[in-house]
Amino acid sequence: MVRRVSFVQRKTFNFTGSLLPEAITLADFDNDSRNELIIGSVEGDLSIFQGEELKWTASNLGMVSCLAVGDIKNKGANSLVLITGEGICYTFDYHAKVFDPPLSYFLIISL
């Protein structure tokens, strides 16, 4: 007789769609010293979960192929960088509990 024991607490998140391995990350997007689960889908949807609660969403972004979070503007606050398969790079910032994407974006040109 084999017994299976799990020492890991499992969480379930409501997210539909396909995603690429680089389009999911754990990071402190809202600069509160707690990580959020950030997921981008191939269908162009972005979801940000804080704990088990869906906090922010964005859609119609294009095929989300990569996500990263960091202080890219050197202002002491993190930003979310989202790159699409179409070559567009979006940046999202969190300001005083207001998330209004997309805050800025630019086109990546491959030479």
C-alpha cells in the first residue's frame, strides 16, 4: 500500500486561456512588499492576482509572450513590462491603488 502525502498548500486561480512559460511571474508589482501572481495569455489577456483575489485585468493586448517586473525607470518603484508576439512592449505602473492599463507602450523593431 502506497500513501501519498502533500506538504504544499495548493491555491486555485480562475484564469482561462493558453499561456507561454515566460508569461507567468511572481513579483511585487504594486510595491507593497508582497508578491502578486501575474499571468498573460496568448489571447491577449493580463490578470494580476493578490493572494487568491483577482485585483487587476487588461485585455486586447496581443499575444503575451513575456512578463517582467522591476524598477526599469529608476524611480524606486516597480513597473510591469509586457512583450507581445507582435513586437509591442507595454509598461504598466501602479499609482495609488489605480491601475489603468496601458499606461505606456512602444514598438520593438528587430533589425
